[in-house]
Amino acid sequence: MAKELIRQRVDAIVVGNATTTRAMQRATSTIPIVMASVNNPVASGFVASLAKPGGNITGITTQSEVVLGKLIAILHEIAPRARRIAFLLNESNPNEPVFWAAAQSACATLDLTALRIVANAKAEFGAAVGEIVRQDAHAVVVVADPLYLNERASLQTLMQGIRLPVAYAWREHVVAGGLLSYAADLAVTARHVATYVDKILKGLKPADLPVEQSNKFELVINLSAAKALGLTISQPLLLRADEVIQ
């Protein structure tokens, strides 16, 4: 797909995740690439720094690896008896090592046990859920990943079968029936990306456009999912939520 875009001589390319960014980065060093919802762009080698990208890539980082710790803390607040937390990870995602390190660190702070569960394709979801059960997990965290987002309906169906509290990175998972999410708003981020494209088409270079960090994160809670699991969401937490799905 990256090579096809290059052949079409496009003026700019918008990418929605680290996996796509990596493919485009390998395909071109001249066509402007604008990131949306990409985590850890400096460590991933996409830009030299946030302030001075230095190449043909710029855009927005949603800092999912940073807010992962907050998501774990919220899950712990909702399900305090859950001590063994399974993390669903995609090893083909360039951010996977960062996510796993952040998960381990957050769990250590809360005296929780982090369990590593891998699903690199939709066909592996069933085996991953089986591994969650085999490892006696008490709750699950699904990290930010385009595979999990795109296949959220299938993933949610499998997760409901094991009847465990599951926290997700994106709101869209909660709309599909998940318990809770905490992350930047994807729609807001996408709209902001359009301003980058506008500036580039007017002549600015990606190297001169600093990478911006998302500064607004939303907590979404699904009360129906909580009720089905026998969980009571405290009033203070409900008041903190940006959206409560009935």
C-alpha cells in the first residue's frame, strides 16, 4: 500500500498508527507524512525530537504509553480485588516494548502482577483469551493498537465470554460493549491533523512543524458492562468520567 501511494505521487500522507508510519517511512523520505495517534515517535525513530522533527514526518502523538498507567489505576479503583492483570499486546506494533515496560512499572507501583498475553492477528484472539484464563488473570487491559481497534467487535465478544473487567485504550471499544477506556479522543485528534496537512499544502515543511502532544484525555465508562460483571462504580469516579454509557 505504501508503494502504491508513492506511485500516485500524492502531496501528503496521513498515517494513523506506528505500524503504518514505519511502512511509509521506509517507502519515502521526501513526501510529507503526518502522524495521527502515533505513540513515542522519538524512540520509534520517526522524528529527531518533538520540537524539531528534522525530516519528512510530523504530526500528533497521543502518548498512549504514558496514559496506560492512569488506565491501570482506574481499573484498579473499579476492581480493587483484581491482583493479576493480563495485558493484550501485539508484537508487530513498534510500541509493544514501550507498552509492556509501562504496564510492568504501573503494576509494580500498585503491587499488582502483570501478565503478558500476545495476539498479533485476529486469528490469535481466541488463543489469547484462553491464555488469559489459563494464567488466572483477574482483569485485562487491551493496549492501544490498530488491530484491536479495527477488530473491536470480535475481540469484545470473546472478552465477554470470560466475564472479567476489561479496560481499553480507546472509547470505541467501550461503545462496542467494553467496561472503560482512558485516552485521547481519536476524532478530535483526526480533526487537528487536518491543520497540519493544510500548513504543508501551503508550503511549510514537516521538519519545521513541531510534533504536538495530546493534552486532553477522556475517561469513558459503560455502566451496562459494569452491571453485567457485578461491579459498582463509585459516584466520585462517575463524576470524573467524561462520558457514561448507560
